[in-house]
Amino acid sequence: MARKRKAKENDFIVSFVLIALFWPILLFFWIVKIIWKAWQTRPCEMCGNQIRKIAYNWVIDGKRKRVCPHCNQRLEREQSRRAF
């Protein structure tokens, strides 16, 4: 029959060190992921050009679409023409 091992002071220190190292590493990778997602380019959902910084959201056919500045200008013109 196996006997229970008493917890030693070293066990506590090892656990504390592992936890103390785990959370900063996890936080570091989380921040890197956020920065990576921010710098990734996304395609315009109308023309397919890559959008890096400025994107506009439009509701087209009941769906939200992210468009580039060029397509945004075109959509604004069409909307203005329909208004007159």
C-alpha cells in the first residue's frame, strides 16, 4: 500500500516558481497575438484589395462588409445619387 507523501517546502517553491513564470509568458504571447492581428492586412470584401489601416463598414444586402477607401467613396457616390 502506498503511503501519502508529506508536502515539503520545496514542493511549494517549485509550484510557486512554475506559476510565477507561466502567467508572464502567457501574457507576453497574448500581447504578441494582439499586435500581430493589428498589423495583418485584410481584403476589401468588394474589390479584394488589401486593407491595412483604414477600413469602412457598410451593410450591403443585409450583411456587414469591410471595404477599402476607394470602394467607400464609390458607395457614398451611389448613395448620394439615389438620394437625389
